[in-house]
Amino acid sequence: MTSQTVSIAITGAGGAGVMTAGQMLLDAAAKAGLYGLMTRSSGPQIRGGEAAAFIRLSSDPVACPDDHFDVLFCFDWMNVDRFAAELPLRNDSVIIGDASAGEAPDVLKNSGARMVLVPLSDTAKEVEGGRPNMIGLGMLGEIAGLPLDALSAILEKVLKRKGQTALDASIAGVKRGMEVAGELEAEIGINLHLASKDSETTRWSLTGNEAAGMGAIRGGVRFCAAYPITPATEILEWLAPNLEKVGGTLVQAEDELASVNMIIGGSFGGVPSITATSGPGLALMTEALGLAVSAEIPIVVVDVMRGGPSTGIPTKSEQSDLNIALHGLHGDAPHIVTAPNSISDCLFTTQWTVHLAEALQTTAIVLSDQSLGQSRNVIDKPADLAFVAKREVAPAHVVDYKRYALTDSGVSPMAIPGTPGGEYVADGLETQENARPSSQAEDHYAQLDKRERKLTGFDYGQHWAEIEGDSDFAVITFGSVTAPVREAIKRLEGEGQKVKLISMRLLAPALPDRFNEAMAGVKKALVVEQTHSKQFYRYLRSEFDLPKDTTVLAKPGPLPFRPNEIVTQIKELA
Amino acid sequence: MDQVVQHKPLTFKDYKSDYKPVWCPGCGDFSVLASVTKALAELQIARENCAVISGIGCSSRIPAYTSVYGFHGIHGRALASATGLKVARPDLTVIATGGDGDGFSIGGNHFLHACRRNVDMTYIVMDNEVYGMTKGQASPTTASDWEGSKLTPHGTGVSPFNPLAVALSAGAGFVARGFAGDPNGSAKLITQAIQHKGFSFVQILSPCVTFRPEQTEWKKIIRKGEISETNALAEAMAFLATDDGFSTGVLYETQRPVYAPKQEEKYSVKDIEASFEL
């Protein structure tokens, strides 16, 4: 018998090679024609603390963690109890530990899962140059049903630089691990082998942060100013070498006040520009976000949300920057807020958002989060998209050029430095059409209307939301909670229960007509969000009419939503 | 970008806009504006290829009074915006401008890092030792015993900031001081600063006739051109140790590697995408 999906957690002390083994397992699974997802967790130590890799492999695409783990593989018991809340186990789950690692902690012994001890370190010693993490990789590969050649191919790719001896030792370790697991499978009667499907499509392996970077480059971004912050840093670190490849530039700024003002400067110069940050950085940037709205300079800020307020839980996910993204700017400052709803959608949404910011000459915030940004997903190669930066620019030698001309669309052609005749001053002050400062009521009214009009009158097409299924019961989501909701809905469908999904990609400006259209016939709604104060529900209430019968499932970080929580909630309500 | 062939040389007037400044009559900033436009005329920089960037404050209103591209951003961030513009558009001549409050207080961190980073641009600070736009509060360069502000009626009790010394220690490769009462001298300093390859810093003492009327006396004590230029950091520092702040001229010029990442398209977007393939 084969299963459709298998979830494996790997834990160990720093240096045990947990992340290496986890990533190799994921990549080997992809090589073998499977899909997968890997999230990671670690203790507070900068380096060398305990670590956990959470891997879900599947015959079909997967976008979120499963309800529980089938296998918990512990290289040692070091602080494994720290991860207990992140490790839901069932009675049929298997915990595999090293026989020479001493006593397992009570939290695992009392979990109800079966505990199997294998001589992990001793087996590694039998192999010349063998390391326990390679034995573990072989064991887990065998348990998931991966062929040796898929594992060897990944080892070759990763260890090529380390020389033939290291590679041979690792392959020998993996082989030995597969044998050990083979015996174990027979002995305890587990079989979690996955059926791989022949695939014509090219597979990509990427994190949400890499996907956001790729979306930016695809969208035409060629300048980035960067200030590191967890969990957004990888976007910036990915962009540094890759922007360089396509002739773009990245500057490391002295703080977030600098990074956001630098990208405003770069974009004023006509170069599509981006930065990435997380909550504390976004808070610092908000004054400048208003400047870009006022001066009508397109910029994109990717906010990879983490637990807040303040320093909060930097390494864990939450959706609680929604309020500041929507309402943090002072004055009446219409701007764009979008949210990718999966790791692969980080690419689409960032690319689309660059397109929107450029077309509408305004500030755009992409609300990603830690669980999207720092998780790695094996997906089908995304389709090419037509969305690229296309700014309406003023030609040379315009007579009486008016930077903030009151056009019907609200978008005014922007003169880019270097264009003779277009010389104007971009300003945070309110202006007249000709860009000269004004404190006159008529100018303020006209420019406020113009900046609002260009956003509300724009045709965002179908991308404002993903609407799936048809039912009088709808679940409304944004961002990373969409994936477990989608999986829950799929499971319910299998049981004959229909549920509609409305996952909003465009949060600002709010489009009441489109929302009402999507909600036509819906009598009951469930709002799912990862916040404590129901920020998304309050936003929906303020912008749209919701059915009287609307329930909120709000849970703050750090623990992710699992599909069964949502299944249970929907069943209670339906 | 279109290149305009200039048949007739541009004069300083061609770099001025017809917009009437908000400055008080007698403000030193008028003559700094004259110096900036004279420097641009001296260098015959095409108007469309120059951008004047500023933050907030009286002197930060200067971009609108020029005829080149301008950017009047938010308080303290002129250098950040200017850095972004110059790195993204290395073909432009970028001049950041502002006052002592904007540059040394709220924008102090950017000043340090602009000196270190050494992007090829010029920073002109019109220093009047006071916040004028908010009607007369002490700035980082105000003397500690100045009791003219309602906000600090007993004086600030805080040692003033020495912009030139900070610029030197933060690594600026061009450091100069001018005086608004000497517009031709300041124009020369600005010209030299723009020509310098890398970050150049020019402090221009620019009296505030409204909130620091005593500064009208500066013209009597200024020693024009008395600073002798050096490329030795220790000499420049030693000069500042005994300096009373009223000598003008170029203090220090040296050549350091300029921060200017190359912009060469070596790969296609598809090449980058291929890195995700397994």
C-alpha cells in the first residue's frame, strides 16, 4: 500500500546536520517525482543550538504542513521538548531515536507514538567516514520510498566540491541507512512509501523569500536598498547577487529609514525599486511610505511578517502587521497592500505588485510572512507572467509640463531625470498640478481625489482574489492561512461537503463590488486569520458587508494552522 | 536618455526657477542658492542631468528655486534619497542639500554613513545653528549657552557638534567650509566639491537674520580662504582642534574608492530562473 503524503520531523543538536539531511531529503523526493514542503525551527542560539526540520512529501503538490507527523527522527534528545508543541504525533506515528543517546524525554515517551531505538551512531561508525545524518537520510529516504539514485544524485550535486572521498562516504552511509530502515519496516510493519508520478513539468525548489525576489526581478525591479531583519533577510541576500546578474544594484543601508528613502530616490530616478523588511522595520518606514504616496513615486516594500508587537517572536509567523500595512500611514494616503497566499504565489504576487506600483505610481506593500518566506516548497515551474513594470513617463520637451496633472485616470506622466523639459520637484508637500507647493484647499482636494481615483478606478482584473468552489458557505482568508484552508476544503469535498474559498490577494484598495460579487449567494462565512485581535475580520467588517452568520477563527502565532483545525471548525458551523 | 546639445552656454540665471523663495529677506540661503547656480553654470551641467535633493527645513526648500530636477523629501533623509538616486542613476549629478538640524540631528546617522560610503555626490549644509522653520530652537551646532529658545531657556547645556570633524572621522574624502556672505567663494567650493570623485561635504555658514540676528556680525569675523587645503588627515584634524569655526576654504581632499556598483547585464531573467530547477 502507498500513502499520498508523509510527514517527517528531524531534530537534533547543532552540528548534527538536521537541516542538511532535511533539505537533501526534500530535493531527493523532488528528483524522484514527488512534491514537498520543508519548514524549519530552531532554538534561540545564533549558531549551534537545537534545530528541527519539518518535511512533508507528497505525490501531489502540497502547500502547508499536515495535521501530524508520521515519523519523528531524533538524532539525539537534546532539547527536543522545546519543539513538542510543534510536533503533533498520533498513536500510529513512529519516533526513531539513537539507541546510544540515553533516555528519551517524557514528553515523547508519553506522546502515545511508537518509539523505536536504532544504533544510529554505531551504524555510522561501521561506515568509513560515515556520519549519523547520512544514515538518517538513508533511513528516511527508504521509509518514504525514495530510490537510491535520487538520493545519490542530490548527494553528488551538493558534495561535488568536497571531493570523491566525502561523496563516497556519504553514499555508503545513505545505503547503509536504507538497509537499516528496510529491516525496520519489516520488523515494525510501517510502510509509508509514496507513489511518484511521472511528471512532464519542470520542478522548482524555492522558498517564499526567494520567490518574492524572483518576482521582483521578473517584474522589472533593478534597484534594492537593504537592511537585514529576520525573517526577511533572505529576500535581500537573494537579490544581491541576482540583481547584479541582470545589471541592477543593491545597497546595504544604515537603517530602515535609509533603505526606504534610498528606494524612493532610486525610483525617482526611474528605476523600479524594492526593499524587504519585517514589522519593526515597516514601522520605521511608514513616514517615507507616505512620502512615496504624496510624491507619487512607485516603491514596493515586502513585509515578511513575524510575531509582534515589538521584537515579538522574530523567527515565527503571524499575520498581525495587517493593521499597520493598511492604516499605518499618516494623512489620507491611499496605497496598495497585497498578500501572497502560498510560497509559489510569493512570486506572482510580488511581480504583480511591482506592476501595480509602477502603473499607479504609489507605495505598495506585499504582506508575506515567516511561514511563507522561510519555508521551501517543491512546485511545478510557474507560468511566465506578462506583468512587468510599465510606468507612464513624460516625453522630452513637453511645454508647460505638469507633473501632477489632473488626468481622468489619476495617473500623471512622470518625468524621469535625464528628460529635458521635465524638470520638476518631487515633494512631500501638497502641490498644485505643476508640482509647486500649495496649501490651498482646491489643490489639496484635487490632489487627494486624484491619488484616490487612480487606485479605485484601476482594473485589477481577476487577480484581486482567488475564488474557488461554489457554496453558500464561504471561508475568507488572506496570505499564508490560505493553504491549510484550501486543504481542509479539499478534504471536506471528499466527504461531499462543498465550501467556497475567497482568498484575497488585494487588500487595499478594497474593492466592494468585486467582493460582493464573490459573496453572492453566500449565507454563512468563516474568516480565518493568524492574529490575536481579529485584524482581518475587523478590516472586512469596515470595508464590506458580511453575512450575519459570520464566524472568526483567529489564532496568533507561533503555531501554524493545521488543516484538521479548519475541518473541525467548518463542520461545527455547517 | 535624450542628449541636448547646448548651443549657448548656460548662465547661473538659467539654473534658477521663477519661484519666489519662502526665506526671510536677508537670509543667507539666498546667496547659497546663487552659489549653487553659479557652480552649475561653471560646470555647464545640463539641467535635466542634475538633481538637487533635500529634506525638511528652511534651507531644504532650495530644490524648488533651481531649474534642475528636485526632490523635497522628509526630514533628515536627503542623503538617503540622494544615495539611492545616484547609485541607481550614476549618470546624474546629485547634490544633497539642507540645514544643520536636518543633516546633523534627525539625519545624523545618514551623514556618518554617507561619509563612509563615498557615493559620488555633494552634500551642502546651510548651517545657521538654529531650527528656523519651527521658529527658533537650538540645533546640534548651537552653542551650549544660547538662551534664545523657549524650548531651552537656560541654554542647551549640550556641546555643539563639529560637522567638519565628524565628516573627517567618518571618512569623507572632501571637506570644506564656506560663508553665505562670500557667494563667489562658496561657488568655487561647490564647483570643486562637485568635481571631486566621491562624497564631498561643504558646510556653508548661512546666517539666520530672524532667529539669530547676531549672526549678521559673522561677516566681520569670517576669515575667507584662510583654511589651507591638505590631503593629510592628521593635519586637517589638527587644524580643527584650534579652529573657531569662522575660517573658510577646502580643508581636506583625498581620493578614496568610490562606491559605484557596476551595472552590467550579464545574464537573462531566464538564467536566474534556471537556478530553481532541480
